[in-house]
Amino acid sequence: MRVTAPSTTAPPPAWTPDHYLAAARGFSALYWGLLLVVLVMVGTLTIHLPLAARLPGHAAGLLPLLAGCWHLRQVWTGPGAGRAWLRVLAGMVALQLYLVPFLGWWRAGTAAWYAAFNTVLLLAGGIVLLAAIPRLVRQLAKQMGNSELENEARVGGWLVPVMGGVSLFLYILPVGRLAWDTDPAFALRHLLTATGPLMLFPAVLPFIPAMAIAWSGKESALLALQPGPGRRQE
């Protein structure tokens, strides 16, 4: 009779304080980058870019997001889900850096199909970018053995696409009505370039859960750096 040993899952390699410090810096940069995008988007903060005047002001918020990816790159160095989601996040940030100039160029007029194609990329890439953050926090929670943070990240991962759908629905009626009365290309340009902060406020909805979970990830990583009773010492 052949006896097989019970399968066991190897625990993840222990992190050093440098890993947790890089994670805290990375998620902090993600939080502040998203906050900067939101503040500029709704008109609370105005940023002038003299050297790149054709770029919208919220493009400045992508720089902290790049910094966050760089810090998190020091955390997930080997193959695994964390590294994979970090690549997704970095790729979506790079996609936004490619697409944001079109927000200004569309004012001068482009082909309707070209504007629609870039709009789909912009919206889909933004949702994937925001959804990648809870996934990374979930990997952090698994590393720490923090079930509470893992559950929070799981809920946040569902809320981002749900809130993105709600935001899109809130735009369907006014933009659809404008497109019916005029043409889709004009309605698209009106939404992206000629609307006020109040009209853009629904776009903030999917940012809320992503920002909340990024902040929780940063706080949890900082807490792991503090020695305490029963906490593993690296």
C-alpha cells in the first residue's frame, strides 16, 4: 500500500523591514497620486504645466503612481501574483501617460472612430488600474497573514468595477441625450473637455475604494514595522 504524504503549502518567504518600508512607501505614493488626480479632476486644485501645456493638469497625478510602482517593485521581486499585478498596474499607468495628451488634442477635432477608440482605452485602462491596487493589497495581506486586510481588499476589488459601472451609468443619460441631439463625436468632446467639475464628479466614484484600500495597505505595512507582543521579528 502506497502512502502519500499530506500536501502542505509552503509559507511565503519572510519579509525584512525593508520590504515593509518599500510597501508602505509604494501604497502611500499610490494614494497621494490618486488623490491628486481626483482634486485636479473636480477643479479643487489647479496645476499648470508650462512645459507640456497640451497635457491636462491631472496628468501630474500619474507621476506619484509611477513612483508607487517603483517602490512596490522592490517588494515583489520574484514570480508570483504580486509581481503579475504590479506589472498590470505599471502597464495601465503607462497607458494613461500615452492617452492623456489626447484629451487636449480632441478639442482641435479628430475622427470620431479615433476619439471613441481612445476613450474606450482610457476608461478601461483606468478601471483596470484602480482594480489592480486592491489585488496588490490582498497579496500584502496574505504575506502578513492579515485576514481582516485581505477581506477589505477583496471587497475593494469588487467595489472598483461596481462603482465604475455606476459612474458610467450616470453619464449615459446626459451624454446620450446630447449625442442624440447633435452627434456622438461632439458629445464625447463635450464630456472630456467642456464639462464643469460637477459633471465630472461621478468619475470620482471608482477612485474612492481604491484610495481607501491603498491607505489601509500603507498603514498595515507601517504597523508591521513596529515591534510588539507576538509579532514576528525580522
